[in-house]
Amino acid sequence: MSSPNSPDRFNEDKSTFAVRGGGEAPDLAAGVAAIRNVLDTLPIRPGVYRMQDARGDVLYVGKARALRNRVANYVQVERLTKRLQRMVSQTRSMTIVTTNNEAEALLLESQLIKRYRPAYNVLLRDDKSFPFILLRDDHAFPRVQKHRGARRAKGNYYGPFASAGSVNNTLNALQKLFLLRSCTDSFFKTRDRPCLLYQIKRCSAPCVGRIDEAAYRELTEDAKAFLGGKSTGVQAKLGAQMQAAAENMDFELAALLRDRLRALTFIQGTQAINAEGVGDADIFAMACKDGLIGIQAFFIRGGQNWGHRSFFPQHTNDVPEDEVLTSFLGQFYEEVPPPKQILLDRELTEGALLAEALGERAGYKIALQVPQRGDRRRLMDQAKRNAIEAIERRQAESTTQAKLLREVADLFDLAEPPERIEIYDNSHIQGTAATGAMVVAGPEGFRKGQYRKFNIKNKDTAPGDDFAMMREVFTRRFSRAQAEDPDRDSGDWPDLVLIDGGRGQLNTVKAALEEIGVEDVCLVGIAKGPEHGRDGREVFHMLDGREFQLPVNAPVLFYLQRLRDEVHRFAIGVHRDKRSKAIGASPLDEVPGIGPARKKALLMHFGTGRAVRNASLQDLQQAPGVSAGVAQQVYDFYHSR
């Protein structure tokens, strides 16, 4: 078996082949014929198959112990559910990937589902990655910080945490308990006096020598012990130090240790859910009500509760609950490292296979268990209750949301409640760092994974010209949509577009879309009212010239204001990020072929970017580390212009 971390473990170049059929309209007979064409070529060995429609879009990803036997089931139409019959009627080609064993097939299936998001697979719909705490190891005074994404930095990672709030609470506790620094390395180097965190007893100020390396290393080891679940030992150590300080009449130190001990006791109380003896475990309980499936997850590390989260997998109609949970766990642990024990509320038919696959990926043995008694059983019962309550909350929210969307449809004369609403805004400061922003909302709420930012690129746009910026944003957005999805069957075309602006912005957007041949999108402008928003009422501008306001206490007004506020928040955030990068930019960044080392050499020699620009060729050649060719390149770049 290949290494679990090998990038070419499945080697699709050698083990993949596709068979295509014809026809575009859904046709059950054509779909069966396309699958039959594949059957003769299939081996009786493990692998993964992808069913694709006439355009090549992936409809379904499945794994099999014996590919030929599994795929043969799809030609027995009378035994298929209505859902699978619809899938077969759209199938026109298949792609096959063979693997060494069924465990590898299960891992590859999860990867491909996450990549292609097929319409007929159970999907884990979650826009956010899980946060971790990172205690870095690449500095004499390690930094503690929140971390998301790829784990490339050297250090100890603790997680996953269920939410950013859970991480922030733990980070606050670490600062109070162990006085570890949270500042960046560049900030650390430039300090000549302690910052505010030292004054409020949240940092030991290693940047200015208030603590030596050995003492800081001891604090770091205590923090690792705390995060590893050994908080009792840390508590006993702090208590002994406090007692010793009091006996030596060092009451200031004793008071500091007392405060740290109180912080430890508080965080133990907030994190504990009586999980003694559980160690590291993830707990999953599933509930089903009125066709909606909810999965509740608890994350326990070292007997501490690191948060919980509810999940609502999509495309679960006619899918057995056992299969839903198996598919969910495969996708969930695609990016999150699993603990050594995973507690479930039911036995899984493919539980042993799933444990083998997860263990192969993680590099250690994974156990899937169904608790029967004791603390584990009590925790599972708690997770089950939470799963049921989460479904009931979801149903109540869905009912309210559906009602609001129906009111939106009535308000703006839409034929149906909108499935996709796009909201647009621009942000700049006197024309600088100009950006456009788009947020997306639907029946399930905001779709943060589909937010988009637009850097204003048109050099002819006058600084602060909001109309020109709107024109550029909409031209780029809908020109691309027309090129990539002219038939509008991907679900990425909006049913309603809201524009943060008045009649002028609305007319500009309308003209921009008409120029590219888009004339059937519902556009609405939202502008501040006569009191400039102080009365809490916005003016809605319609394409037909109508303008109206809603009652100040109307729920649909609150909903539309929330949409507008979200795009405003996102646009400002994008603008701030762009402005921050611009502040740290150098004129030398524009010179082609000048990397960080040569840029640093030039700045160290001349002092400023302006001095580099004004330097003669002879002066440039005398700069250390700058060759004659590079000097000529820099000189030509500035003086040829």
C-alpha cells in the first residue's frame, strides 16, 4: 500500500479511464446504455466511479469493493429508487479509478466528493474550516495564536475547535494563565518597552527582557500540559508556587499566581462537561425529523470540551441514515485530523472499513465505538438531545426564512421566492484602494463560500466614481457568468440583485448589463431615506421607476437591511485589507526581476525607494549585491518611462 501522505497514492494517470455516450436530454434508456458500455471494461477490483452528464459535470461519486458488480446494479432500473433513476437518466459517461483496496477507495471517494460537490451525493455543506490553536516552535519565545488552513508552520497544533469563539476563550485563558506572547515576530523585534498586554497581566514581555528564555520555556511547557489535558498538574504546581511565595512574604508574586490560579479554575468550569476518562474523542449523534437530518458533534480533548457544532448534510432524500453518517464522517475527516477514538450513536455497516481508511490517512489506529454505559454513554445521550434540539431550531428558522423570502418575492414582483440573492457594494477612501464586493444569500442563509471581491482595474475610472466602479463590477461578474453558464442551469445566476445605492447606481448597473445582453435580472437599489437612515427606513428603487419605503417595524425590512449591512461589512473588510497591503508596498515591487533580497539590498544602500528611482546607473552598480545587469534593468525601468 502507498504511503497515506503520498500525493500520487491513487495515480489517476495510470488507473483512470472514461467511457462516454451521447444525448443531452434526460433519458433513462440512454443512461442505461452508457453504463452498459462501461461494464464490459470494468475489472472486479476496488475503485471509485464517477457518473457524468452530457456536459461532463459530475453527478455522483461512488466507491466499490468490486467495480463491475457495483456498477452493474445501476442497469437494473426497476430496483432503483426514484432518485437513482433520475441520476441514471442524466448519465452519459463514467470515469473509473482503480485502487489497491477498498480503504483507499473510501478515501478517494471522500476527496472527490469534496472536490466536485456532486448533485446526487450526500454533501457536508460547511463554508468554514475549523480553527486550531498553534503554539509555534520556531522562536526562542514561542508565540500562541489562532490558526486556520494548511498546517505548514512548525509547532504544536491543538484542535479542532468548534468555533472561533471557543478558540478565543481558550486563547484568553492561555494569556491569563501562562503569559505567553501573541504578537507577530516583526512586532516582537521592534519593541523597546512593554505593550498594554503586559500592563494588564496578559503577557510576560519577553520582547524587552522581563523574562528570560528558561522561565518562558517553563511557561510554554505548562501551556502544552494544559492543552494536552493535564490541567490538574498545572493547578497543583501553581498552588505550590503561590504558597511558597506567600511564605517568603513575596505577596505581589503570590497575588499574581492567585489570579492565574483563578483563571485556570474558571476555564476548567467553562470547558468541563464531566468528560473525565474520555481523553481525546469526537462524539457524533444523528437525528432525523420530517426528512431533515442533523448531526451533532462534540470535540473533547484531554477531558476538556472544545466546543460543539451542528451539521445538516444535503442531498439525503432516500439515502439510508447509516450511509449518510458514513459519508459525512469521510468528508468531515478529509481536512480535520481524527482523534484515536470516535464515539457514535449507532453501529455502521462499513464501520470497520471507515476506521481502517481514517487510520491509514492519520498514520495511527482509529477506533469507532458505540458507548453503552458510563460517562461515554452519558455524553452520547447529551449529544443526541442536542441533535434533536438543533433540528427543531433549524425547522423554526427555515419556516421564518421561507416566509421572509415569500414576502421578498411579493415585494419585488418575483414569480417564486428567490433561491439566490446577490448584494453589491463598493468601498474606497477618496478613490484609493477601490474595491467592489458581492455577498450571496439564499434559503439557508448567507453563503460565505461564494462571496467575491473585485479589485477595480480600469485606469480610466476617476477616483471616487462610484458609478464607474459599479459598471466594472457588474460587467465582469455577468460577462463571466454568460461565458461559463449561458444556459443558467448551475444555480449561480441570481434571482434577485440588491445594490447598495440609489437611482443613479441602479441605472448604471442596468445600462452595463444591457450592453452585454443581460436584461432579465431583477435589480433593486437600496438607498438611505430622507432622514439619511436615522428613521430606520430605506428607500427601495425599482427598474420601472417606482420608489417606496416599508413600515419601520416590518420583518422583511429588517431582513433586507441585514443583507445590505452584510455586504457593507464585507466591502469594508476587503478595502481595509487592500489598504494595509498598499501601506507596506514599495515602489521597487513594480520592477520586474527584483526579488526580496535585491530589493532589500537596494533599500539598505539608498535608504528609500525614491532614492533608488533617482539614482544614476553608476550609483546602482555600486550597491552591494546588485550586479551590472540588475542595475541596468532597474535604471531602464525608471528612466525609459
